[in-house]
Amino acid sequence: MKKNKLFLLLLAGLALTTSCNKFLEEEPKSAVTLGAYYKTEAQAEATVNSLYRRGAPLRYSFASSAYVGATASVNTMLTGYFTNSYEGQERVCLFSRELTRQNNTNLISSTMNTIWDDSYKAINIANGGLKYLPLIDMSDQNRSRLLAEAKFFRAYNYFYLVKTFGAIPLSIDVYESLDNDLYLGRTEAGKVYELIEADLKEAVEVLPATKFASNGHRITKYVAAMTLANVYLQQGKYVDAANAAKIVVNSAHGMTANGDLGLSSAYNKLRTTDDLDEVIYAQEYNATISSSGWWPTYGFNASAVTVFDKYSIFERVYGPTQQFLNVYNPKDLRIQPNQFFHWKYTNPNTGKVWSSTEAGIWYYVDEDALLTTGKGTKDWNLYRYPEALLIAAEGLAKSGGVTTEAAGYLAQVKARANTEGKTVAAYTTELMALSADSFVKECWIERLREFPLEFKMWDDVLRTKMFPVISTTDAGKVDFVPLIGAKNGSGAIFKETDLLWPISPDELQRNKNLTQNEGYK
């Protein structure tokens, strides 16, 4: 049975919903002042519920267009290793891949405005909840939980903003009237990270130590710890990153096992099945209230329109280049057909065949939607257990050298992808022989191989300031070179100004205390 909670936003400023033992019922509230609104426990719950489907999580999970993927997918275009077949229209993808955003700021303004506006709306809702929830009559336990969830979402949105734009306006106050100071200047990134860390550490302490699916799909201790580990890793705080990641490693979450090396592999289970123990945090979808939009079509190119009749448009909005596919050793399970990628599909209802010389994304294929319903219901996985293993491994190696513990974490991810039966123990022994620098690079390479379809690649490039050069001749071989001055996969050369996106043009017009990021017109 599909999950019993799905959090829907309703209003632009305070999108509020109320909860039952089913998908949340919509109950719009308009023209209500905040002080008058926050009176009951149900209103407090509704405030926090609204944050689940607003702002930064949607940057990864929202497939609203048939022609361009989720916003976070565009970040990976900067590497030149992924392309959008419709980039002639979706120019933000073209300018990202060619590293020419600086000369085309106005043409990508809608994307920047969306990221900025939606994240700050979520932050404002969280700030409102944090101000008024303590005044509402409810149990201390429920109040603490709701406040911790609000802090998690405030941190998650600030984290996405600071990675995207660098120094940004920082506010912990809710905007309730024009008497508020609406036009803040930019706060240095370090100060923003301080608030993010403080919010997440409190969430880790307060939220229940249980799996996301077991908690009614509400934020848990482990979701907060996984986010905190990412926050520390992004800043190069390796000891803290490893410690936060190990909270998840030592939880009830765990790796999905391969049933076989075919359609019952772990990767196919992740493609088809929700609520696996591997999933730490996911965005939830349902056919009747909120389907996954165009996700099922992203697994093919335009020729698939002749093979299926439930969707009218298919585009390869996020397609790997052949050079990127060389990141995999030929014996890696993830590069085998119908694991992460595919090149041929036969419609079992009609016998019609789709085939392509360019890889489609099998990981995105929702066959029930494509063949029967026309509505995708597969949840989008935001955090998975292998990420905790790889952060812990890298953090331990960077801070204390290659230990058996660190090697064992990396070995688990490698062993699952091996098609020759090589064990975790064998990989651990092999990895122990590496220098710390070589081991860390193995962690980076494994992140490239494990998460290419979940839009984490640019974050790694940004934090390490190293660019992965994937061999065009030797499959599985990857070198790393300093980012600035390196050529991306499309031959464009990285500049210092490529590290950040331009500040929202609309916000610059409104707020004269803001300045544009260097290099953008």
C-alpha cells in the first residue's frame, strides 16, 4: 500500500495543510495574520507539513517539465559529462555545459528566481513556525519534534542556497509585515554555515532514531545526520563529517542486497521499490494526489514516442556522454544494461522496440506509468545509505589515514557493484594498501559511479576544487586535476566565476543592498 503521508504546499507565503492517517487534506488559509493563525496544534502541524514539499528538496525531485530535468540536474551540466537533447530551447543547460552563463544572466533568470524565491519562502515559513510554535498549547514532545523539523528544513534550504550563490542574506526572523526589514545584505558563507550546523545538530538530538519509512515519512534523526554530514563535508570538516555519517552507518538503515545481477539487482530494487532500508530520505509520490510528473519519460530519447502511448513527449533531458560512461570498469554492474542505463527496450504490450546508440537512464524508468497509468509513483531518493558509507570513509581517511574501518566502508559500495563475486573482505585488504590521497580519490571515483543520476556530482567538484578527467580510452580510469583551468567534458575551460550561480535578477532589482556575483552581467 502506498504511503500514508504526502505534504503539499498550498499558499505562497504560508502554505498550510492538516494531517490525518492518509494523504494530507488541503485546507487553504488566506488573508490570515500570523499571530491570529497560530493558535492550535493542528495549525502548528500544518505549518511544518507544508515544508515537506517546498523549496530545496524540490530542486532534486520536481519533474515539472518534459524538456528540462529537476533544477539540480542543471548543475551537473557544468561538468560537460551530461547533456540535454533540448538545450536549444532550454538554454540554461547549454550555457551551463559551455560555461557561458556569465554572458547570459538574463536568459537563465527564471531558474535563478525560482531557486531563490522558493527557498526563501520555505525559510520564512520555518522562521514563522519557530517563532510561534512555542506559544501553542501542545505536548512538549510534539512541540520539540515540530520545532526540530522546522529547523531541519530551514537548514536544508540555506544549505542549497549557500552552495548555489555563496554569501546570501541570512535571517532567522519571520517577515510578517512591511515593518520588517525586507532588504538584507549578503552574509558571508561561513556565518550561514554556522546557522545550518546549529539547526541540524539540534534536529539530530531531538528527532526520533528510526527509519524514514517507519516514521510516517517524517524527518528523522538519520535524515538530519545525513544532511549534517554533507554540510561538514562541503566545508572540508572531515572529522565532523565522518562522525555525523557514522550516526547513519550505525543505524537500522543498510545496503540493499543483490538478488541477482539482473532485474533483481539492488539497483533495480532501488528503481522499482519504495521504502527500502537503504533510503534515508525520499520525496514521496502518489498517482492520485501528486505523481512524479515527467520522470518516467526521462529514461529515453525522443524516438520513444512511437513505443509508448501514455506520454506525448520524450526527451533525453539528462543524458550521459560516452566519456562519462567510461567512469565504469566494464565489469561494474552499474554499467551493465538495465542497471543504471539502457540502450534497448521492448514494450511488452505491443512488441514495439526502442533502441539508441546513446544511453538512456534505466534508473528513471517507471514501467507501470509508461505502460498502464501514465502517472509515475516512484519516490525520489534524496539520500541513500552508500552516501553515508562514502562520507565516513573519506572523512576518516582525510583526518586519520586509511584505517580498516574506512576501507571497510568503501569496500561495501565497491563489492555490491562487482560482477565477479569479489568480497568486502577482499576489497578491504586491497584498499588498505593505498596511500591516504589515493584512497580519498577512490572515494571520489566511487561517488561518481554510485550517484551520477542523483545530481551530486557538482557539489563534489565544488568542494574539492578538483575536476575528474575520465579517460576516453581506458574504461574505469579517472584522474583529477585542479578545477580552475581544467577542461570540462565538453571542452570548455573552468574559470573562477563558474563556481557560483548569479544572484536572482528579480531580487537584485528589489533589494539594492545586494550585489551580483563576480563575472555576471
